[in-house]
Amino acid sequence: MWSNSFMSFEHHRASEIEQSQSKVKLTDLLSRLNKEKQKERNSNIALSVAAVSAVTVFGIILSL
């Protein structure tokens, strides 16, 4: 009888641990979202600089 209740307790405790590990904190999600936005912003800036540079170089070549 004691081993059945102990096993039941262990099973309950294991399911609690699984639930606590599967929960996602809102602050973690927001920080991850902000990091992704920053990466996207940086890549957009780099792409814009590359495009403007290409147009400038092309314009200089055409003016010669």
C-alpha cells in the first residue's frame, strides 16, 4: 500500500515538473521578439546601405 501511494506521489511530482518545464515565460518571449526585431532591423539597414552604395557607384560610372 505504501509503495503504491509513493509511486503515485512520484508520478504526480514528475507531471508537475514536466508542466513547469513546458511553461513559457512572457518576459522570455518578449525579449526573444525584441532580439529578432533588432536582427531584422540591422539586416534591413545593411541591405539599404548596400542598395544605396550600388546605385551611387553605378551613377558615378555612368557620369564618367
